[in-house]
Amino acid sequence: LLPEEKQVLQDASVCGDATWDRLIRDVSEVEDHDRVLRSLVARDLLHANEETAFPDAREYGFKHILIRDVAYDSLPRLDRARRHLAVAGWLRRERRGSRRQLLALLAHHFEQAWRLSLTRTGPGPDAAVARSAVGHLSKWAEQTRRTQARAAEEIYSRALVVAEGSKDAVEPLITARLLVGRAECLIEMGRH
């Protein structure tokens, strides 16, 4: 692969199963992203999807999950964290699609940025990243709880991991609300 093809594949891999030409344009350092995306489709690494989650954006998917996984794993942890933050920023600006889907995507990208920023020697995740991850996970859990207690309990648990692993970044009241939300899910499932 050419260096710009590798970089676009890596950028796309951070997005998940699908990526969009406008997202790549905004977050990638590659200048001629349209040409590179066409080249990746011609090389049978990506395919263009007929439907798209974002109007006025061309959606692409990986031909195989292993292609995505190799591209993602080839990025150093801190580069992945930085790219997850860039994708989250783009999603925030776009604010299209269903609210639940957007919350889930934002929660995922902020949570991954937080997790990937954890280091044994460095300063660790930024407090703002921790607060964003907890905030989006919490909202997503609250929405999910209305119809799926089991899924909501898992999301609350993920938010608690971030909150408790972020020292003073998350206020104790927010952590308490997460604990109560998780407990209510467990009660609803009969697991108290």
C-alpha cells in the first residue's frame, strides 16, 4: 500500500464498521482523500455502501473485518486515542441520525479515547475526555434503560469504570447517579 492509502485505512478503521468520505476529509491528514478512497475500493479493501447514515456523505465499509482489525492494530495506542477523539468531534458537529445511535457512537469513541490514553508512565487520560466518556455513556444508559435493562446495566458499568479510573475528573455525585442507575437495572432484572 502507498503511505496515504495506509493512513486512510487506519483513519477509517477507527470509525468502526463504516466510515464516510466527509469524515475522512475532516480528520485525515491525507489531502486527496477521494482519490485514495477510490483506490482502496479498486484494490478491494473497501466497498462503497448504497445507503449512508449521513446525508451528502458517501459511506464506505471494509471488505472484511480482518482488514479493519489489521489497520486498527497497526496504530500506536495514543494515535488511536487521538483519532477516536477526532471522530467524536466530527460526530458532534454532524449531529445527524437517530439520537440513540449518535449517543452510542459518541460514547464509544470517547470511551475508547479514554481507555487508549491509559498509560503506566504518562499523565493518563485528559479529565475532559473522562467527563465526555462518562457523560455520553450515562445518557446512553438512561435511554437504553427504558427498554433494555440488561444492556443499560452493562453501559452503566462501563461508565463506572471510566468514572472510578479517572480520579477527580468526575464529580462524586455523577458517580453516585451511575451506581443508582446500575442498581435499578439489577433490581429490574431480579439480580439484586
